[in-house]
Amino acid sequence: MTFRKPWASPLFPVSRRDFLITAVILLCAVGLCFILWLAGSIDGFAAPVFVLAVLLISRLTRGYLYGSISVILGVIFVNFIFTYPYWAFDFHNPGYPLTFFTLLMISLITSTLTAQAKRQAQLLAENEREKMRANLLRSVSHDIRTPLTSIVGSTSAVLENPGLSEREQRELLENAREEAQWLIRVVENLLSITRMGDAQARIAKEPEPAEEVLGTAAQKFRRRFPQVSVTVSAPEELLMVPMDPILIEQVLANLLENAAVHGRAANIALLLEAEEDFAKITVRDDGRGISRDELDHLFDGRLKSRRPADGDGKRNMGLGLSVCRAIVLAHGGSIAARNLLRGAELSFRLPTAVPALQEVST
Amino acid sequence: MNIREKILVVEDEKGIAQFIAAVLDGQGYETIQARTGAEGLSMISSHCPDLVILDLGLPDMDGLDILRQLRSWSSLPVVVVSARSHERDKVTALDQGADDYLTKPFGTAELLARVRTAIRHTRTASGNDEIAQKGTYSVGELVIDYNKHQVLVRGENVKLTLSEFRIVALLGKHAGKVLTYDAIIKELWGPRAGSGNQILRVNMANIRRKIERNPAEPEYLFTEVGVGYRLAEGE
């Protein structure tokens, strides 16, 4: 929601920015006409110049106020200054009501179209958010139902079949544990989403040494996937990055797990690099890469879980990666994925500089 | 026969309490359980346990209140258990005297490591056997010499500044335990050091560059994201 001052109606909002735009464009129009007038070839050209001015003002300002003002001023300028008799009003010509009417209509229609376009953009953004939520729910229900079925099934099998061999029992229990761990990760991603809230402003960013978050994420990952090797490299100079470290740790956990489970990587490199205004964090693996159609929908939560012959269909990576994207975007950063000759590379950038608006107090 | 350490588990979820008890029993600890905060407090005074595992989300009382009451008369080691989404609670609990924390969901290895460390630290006044006896703390190839005020890594003397040494020394005294950023800052720079922890974070980055082979993959000085630092503990 945009904040509105109580005395400004939505149809005729008052703002300093719009006032400046109106003043500048009108001055330009007057200046141009004045030059033409000095050159002695003003007749017939003043009106189109002001039509353009009114059009621009109506397009660039909010509401109908500034467009209407520019119509009135435009008619006065055209009539009073730039049409014979110069420096005098002349309302005898039947064309003038028409000029006024034309300008007014242009202004009103343009303002209306502008407002409509803005509303449409807003609706589109809301739609997008709604879609993301729906995708998320769908993805989550799937991510939860499958492992739950497996856990209930495995434990019931152990409890209800006393005749099972110790090895069979163990396998079933291990299966249940693995599924439960998967569920934990799903829930952690959901927690990250609630932690972010809806608005970007709610993220509590503090400058954190980025290398510490990378190191901790790698350490936790090793505990869970001891068979996968991870190396971390960070620049010699300490890089402090404003972030919510818990959320960024979640992003790293998701990307690392994705490389191990989906990419089937044996080696993962976690890199931290300093760019001009960004910190770039890259997760590079030597796994089997990302397929063409996955690459297109990697971060939008629309990724269908795959049920191919290799049988790891339940490992839906859609949720984890769309959470990554949401977290990175909420930090004002960007995320991207690409295939390498061997394996895949997912990287995200986080802004390192404090936004200029916050630094310069006005 | 050894005297078994007695551990009180204050946890309202039966499933979790039973699992914790089963793991600890399996390792030779004696466990008793309380389902509410009130019951927990009364069992602490009647059973005199060696360690308390305290869930912060109890139905009848705030876990932090229990901790506060307990700390008014006892220095009994307490390991708090909290959900991941409550980072603040964790830090508050540590700053109010909890010895360590476990985040739900936790595994058995983590549980046992925290319990072992917390119990070990109560045995000697200085917090560490080795420091009390020899004036050094060593883990892996790292040696902190408290008498000579120096730190050796892989046999070489590391040139630390005074602040850097004091940070390492403090973590060494509490090796294995997490110390919050605030706790370290208060201990080293006094209670009026201000609220920012940037100096500490930068100091730690410098220490890691001097001690660790790869500062981004520490072997000794670990970060608990959002909470504080922990020095590795030898087994």
C-alpha cells in the first residue's frame, strides 16, 4: 500500500515531484515556443507543442491534477502569447473551445491510461506472489506426504511383523530416519519463509563476516553428507556482508544439498568472491548437471518432482530452490544457475554496500 | 563401580524426553524426567542432579524464568533445548547463565557432545583440567599457554595481539562451549563496550588468519551462526 496524505484525494494527489515535472515540461514548452516566436514562425506550431507537453505531463504525473493544470496553462499560453494577437486574449475564434476541449481530453485519457497501467502492474505483482504461494503449498504438501507415508509404513512394518530379521528391521528404521531428516529440511525451509515475512523491510540485516557463514554451512553439510567433499575458499581480505545469517545459511544448505542429492556430486567447491558492490557466492559441483527444462524453472517453485528411471523422484528440489531465490531477492541480491562442462554452478550475489538512501540523511 | 552422573531432563514432549533418556542411559548416565517447570525445579532440589537438560518451551513456565530462578542459588550446569526459530531465546538463555544449547531437531551425537562438555566443565574450578594442572590448553595442533601468554600452532609461536590472545584464551577456558558475542565482549572490553560486535568479528577474522590453515574452513575456532564462537574440544 502506498501512503497517502489525508488531504490529498487519490484523483488529485499533490506531490512535489509531480509539481516539478509539470513546471519543467511547461517551461520547456514555453521556451521552445518563445524561440519559434522570436524566429517569427510561431503561427500554427504553438498548439502541437503544448499538446505534446500536456501528454507528457499527464503520463508522468499521478492523478488528474497536474494534467488539468497544464491544460489550462497551455490554453492560456497558446491563446495569450503565442497566437496573433500576441499578448492578448482572443476568444472570438470558434477554434479555441475546441483546442481547450482537445487538450483536456488528451490529458484525461492519458491520466486514466497511466493509472490503469500502474494498477495492472500491481495486480500482476500480486498475482505473481499468489502463484508463488500456491506453488509453494503444492510443493510442500508433496514434500511432506511422501516421506510421511514412508515413515509410517516402515515403522508399522517393524512393529507389526515380529518375524522380520534384524537386518530387515534395521533397513526399515534407517529408511524412516532418512525420511524424517528430509522432513526436517522441508520444515526448515518453511521456517525460513515465515522468518522473512511478506515485506522485504522485515529482514533484519547485520554486517556479518561472510566466510563464517560459508564455513559453518560447509561444516554442517559434511556432518550430513560425509561421503561428499566440500572445499571453501574466501578472499584474504575480510568481507563483511549485510545479511540475516540464519537465512543465508539456509540458502547455502539448500544449494549444497541440491548439489549432493540431485547433482550426485562427489566434489563441491564453495567460493566467496568480492565484486565491486556485491559479494558473490558460488556453489560449484562436478555432478550430472541440470537438464534443459529444469534450468528454466529452477527457482520458481514450478519444478515437478522427477520420477525417472533412476528413482529419486521424491527428492523434489523445487521448494528448496524457490526458498533460496526468495531469500536472496529479499536481501536485494540475485541468483543464477548454469551448467558447466561437468556439473553445475549455482551462484548468488548479495549487495555489500549500504544503500545510499540510508547513508545520506536528508 | 563408578558413580553415575545424574541428569534431569525437563521436557514436556514425552517422545523427546524418552529419546533423550534412552540415549543417555545407553551411555551410562542416570536420567530422571520432569514434564513441567514446577516439577523440574522441585526435582532439582530433591534429587541434586549433575546436569539439567531444559526445554525452553514448557507449558507451565517460561524456560528462561526457570533458568533465572535456578541461577539465583545454583551454578548447576544447564543445557537448554530450543526450536530453531527462536534465536533470541537461545542467546538470552546463554547470557543468563545456560551452559550450552541444543537446537531442535538435534541428533544423538550432538546431544552427547554437549552433555559431556557441560559435565566436564563442572569438575574443575578453572573450567578445564589441563589449564588447572599445566597452565596450558591443547587441542589438535593448537596449544594455548596461559603462563607465557602465547599460542602455538603446529609447533610455531603465533604472533597474536593482546586482544586476540585474550579472545583465544577465554574461548580456551570454556573449550567446547559456545560463548555468545556479547559474553565475550563484556568479558574482554567491559560491560560498557557498546552493543556492536564488529570489533570482535574483525578480531576473530584476524585470529583465524593466523591460526587456521584455511580461515573459511576452521579446524579450531567455530562460528555458531547468530549466536557466538566455540573453540574445538579435544576428546
